[in-house]
Amino acid sequence: MGASFTEMVGIEFPIVAFSHCRDVVVAVSKACGLGVLGANMFTPEQLELELKWIDENIGGRPYGVDLLAPPPVTPEKEEDDLEVIEQRLPTEHKAYVDSLIERFDIPAPKTDRGHIPFGDGGLIVSRRSLQQRLEVTLEHPIKFLVSALGPFDPKVVRSSHERGIVVGGLVGSVKHALKHRGADSPEST
């Protein structure tokens, strides 16, 4: 039998707290659990500031980062484009989102990309922005890298493992768990 999760990430209690708040991440890790920063709402520049603050305030305790890892728009194309994603959204979906924006007086997104809420620094993420956030994240002493959208590219998984980083996935079905489990196998490259 292999090491337990608590042993792999260096925590005393099997408590994992996902938060966009760096203070919560630090508090949980200092209490011998594992704080995990939800990083998708941050630009790469903001993420660098958040992780630097965590590094300076966590007292050497382990922590993690949660990134959304979208699949490529097309299998043969590694980088993708938010305009392509927007084109795939059904017209009814765009109309519904627009009606919610109007009904609840939601401020306009900080993007010129039309119907994509939160642009490339929010709920919809491109492979390009994932790569930028990964580059920032992997410059910090994290112990856990997790995706709530899909498995990371096998190269990212292997590179993370080489750095001593445990890679995980938040899943809602057995099918998705199996995709994450197979992400570091040679056949999946």
C-alpha cells in the first residue's frame, strides 16, 4: 500500500479547504490541514502576488493551488481561442445569460469578448491562460495541484510529480475520475 494523502502532502489532518481567499489558505495550512487557493479568478500577475503573500505568511506549511484545466478546443490544436468557445455556446444560453445580467444589474465583464462572462480571468478559461497560471504556480513551493474542470496534460502531471507535487482532480463521476487517473500514463500523451 502507498502513502496516504496526508503523508504525500505533509499534513497532520485530512482537512482540505478550497478558497479564493489567501487568508483562509494560510489559516488552514497553519492548523495542520491543507489550504488550496482557487486561482482561476486571478490574472497571472495577481496570482503571483497572492502566492508570494502565501509563501511569506504560511510559515513553511504545505498548501495547494486549484486551476481549471480545459481540454483543447480541437484535438489537433493545442492552443485555443475564447472566440471559438463563444461560437460554440448555444444562442439560447447567451440569451439566458444576457437576461440574468440585465435582471440583476450585473456590471459588464472586463472584456470585449461579448457573451463570455468573466473573460479569460474567470469562469471560462483558455489553454493559454492555464499555461500562464501554471508557469506562475510552479515557481512556488506548492505540494498539491488540482483541477476542477478536467485532467491536466500528462506532461504537466509528470513535471509536477518530478517536483514532488501531488496532482489531483475534483470530479463528479466515475468516468471523470478515470480520466484524471489516466492523465499521467504514457498512453495518454
